[in-house]
Amino acid sequence: MADRFRGKTVLITGASSGIGESLAHVFADEGARLALTARRLDRLETIREALTGKGAEVLAIQCDVTDRAALDAAVAQTAESFGGIDVAIANAGFGVTGSFQKLSTNDFRRQFETNYFGLIDTIYAVLPYLQASKGRLVLLSSVAGRIGSPWNAPYASSKFAVTGLAESIYYDLLRDGVSVTSIEPGYVESDIRMTDNEGRFRTEWKDPVPQWLVVRRDPAARAIVKAIYKRKPQAIITGHGKVFVWLARHFPRTVRFVQRQAALRMKLPAELASRFGEE
Ligand SMILES: NC(=O)c1ccc[n+]([C@@H]2O[C@H](COP(=O)([O-])OP(=O)(O)OC[C@H]3O[C@@H](n4cnc5c(N)ncnc54)[C@H](OP(=O)(O)O)[C@@H]3O)[C@@H](O)[C@H]2O)c1
């Protein structure tokens, strides 16, 4: 166990599963005090029990990031209980997917309400505390925030927006001493690909991504915590993610050719075809 965040307070949105849950474990091992927020309080309570069993101080707070009042209350409760906030991780998110022709403006709005405006409200709610602590702000973007792909328009455009936001406010917050880290994972083990376009986790769904490509969430979380500690402006998480971004930057025509073939010829796996109504 390292001790890089001993006595620091870390607030995580979307901590009830996946990357957020693993981040909570890694930060607890690093000595941090934790405020875990999400909509599913029962899940947060289970995680809180596991972490307090390891000796961590943990708050579990129900909070929907599309509700600014709930965010303000969660942030105030955290700061009051722990005396401030040093690290805020805007991690809550989900994916609206499918072919553009079958989606609607409302699907895009719903996606942006959580993945983009939920993140903006998280930042505004927590910023005074980060300014006071000269803390660390962390935004969960994605490799999909750098590379468009078929059947992914709402999610990719929300993450392109997050990447642009992170790269811009990095400069705005410099004078306040607040660092901004854009975390851009490739495929990481989580519930995200089993969550529907309304943001509901579907137990009956399977991950359509081949498991050899999916990186375990604990090593991914350790790599994220390292980048946060170093106040890196950007961290692409997963080897395949780094390769995709590098190829897209240096060989854009090749990447476009491959994606065109996929869009025109690829037969969707049955799992995705039924989700997208493409049978
Ligand atoms: N896993 C990947 O392959 C991958 C790749 C690139 C980027 N990411 C990003 O990583 C972040 C975490 O996702 P994950 O992969 O760990 O997926 P996940 O297991 O589905 O976790 C998503 C978390 O977000 C929370 N959440 C969703 N909507 C919310 C809302 N309106 N208010 C508050 N919390 C909300 C969920 O909790 P509740 O349902 O309890 O609210 C859950 O804790 C997301 O921003 C995602 O886009 C993931």
C-alpha cells in the first residue's frame, strides 16, 4: 500500500460500480477519506461497509448528478464531515448508443444531461473547495472522446465535449492552483455496456466487447490514481486505448477506412442487433 493520499478527502461521483467503485478501493488503500456518491444507495452502503472494514473513513451519499441541489448537498456534507475536499472525480456516466437514424434529439439530451451537464454541475458544486485546497479535479472522458465510431454518436459526442472541457479549464484553473486531469479509458471492466439508453443496468445483458480486449478495473483504477497523483493533464488508460488514439492521430485515413468497412459491412453481434433494433 502506498500512502500518497493519507488524510486527503476524495469525492467520487458514480462510485456504486465499475471504475468508480475500484477507485474508491484504491484511494482507501492510499489512506484517503472518501465521499462516495451515486443514485443506488444500497450499492454504496455495501461498498462503504467493505471499505470501513479496511479502516477507511467513508460517507455514502445518494446523489443524481442531473440534480444540482443534490450535488450541492453532497458536496456540503462531505466538506462539513471531513473539513474540505482535496480531490473531486466527476466519474458518473453511461452510454446512449445505436444508429443515428434510429435515435432522437431526446436521446442526445438525456446523454448530455448526465455525461456533460452533470459533470459541469459537479465541477461548479465542488470548485470553491478545490480552490481552497489547491486540489485536483478529475474528469472521466474516454477514448471515445477522441475517436468517433459507428453506433456511438450520443456517447462519443458527450465525451468529445468532456475532453474539450477538460483541455480548456485546465488553463482557466491554473491560477487557482487546481489541476485538471482528463482520464480517457479504452474498454475497462464495468457495468457500462450492460446499461441501457435510459441509464438502467440490465442484468440480462452481456458485454458485447470480447473479454480479451477488456482491461480489469483494478489495474485501470491504479493507473488512474497514479495520473491523478502526478496531476497529469491527460491519461489514456489501457494499452489498446493508447494504440487507437496514436493510430487515429498519425494514420487517420487508415482508421477511417477500417471504420467505414465496419459501418458498411460488419454484421452486428446478435446482442447488439437486438439492442439497436437492427434485426
Ligand atoms: N468502462 C469503460 O470501458 C469506460 C471507457 C471509457 C470511459 N468510461 C467512463 O467511466 C465512467 C464510469 O463508468 P463505468 O465504466 O465504471 O460504468 P458503470 O459501472 O456503469 O458505472 C457508472 C456509474 O455512474 C453512475 N451514474 C450513472 N448515471 C448517474 C447519475 N445520473 N447520477 C449519479 N450517478 C450516475 C452509476 O451509479 P448509479 O446507477 O447508482 O447512479 C455508476 O456508479 C463513465 O463516465 C464512463 O463513460 C468507461
